[in-house]
Amino acid sequence: MFLHPDHLMTLANQHHRELIEEADRHRLLSVARRARRARKAPAARGKPAGTLAACDPSVAVPAR
């Protein structure tokens, strides 16, 4: 079965648009997943940054 060139071009353009839409969906989902992971990641605050003790009163101090 042979298709008219105009019909074939229409089908090719439609397929191309579908591929672009799929890539856009994938890109948006990737951005959303990255943002969600970044939001769930623990903050750097409260983590020891070196070998010195913090001056914060919440730091456990050995009893005297």
C-alpha cells in the first residue's frame, strides 16, 4: 500500500511531535525527582564540619 506523500509527511511530523512531547515529559519528571531528592536531603546544619567542638549548647558535654 502506497501513501500519498502529503499523508506520509503528516504522519512523520506527528511522530516527531510525539517524540518531542515524550522527551519533554521525561525532562520535567527528572527535574521534579531531583528537586524532591534535594528537598529530602538532610541539611548541612547540625553536622560536624571538622575536628573542633561546636559552641552550641545542644552539643553533648561530658559530665564533670
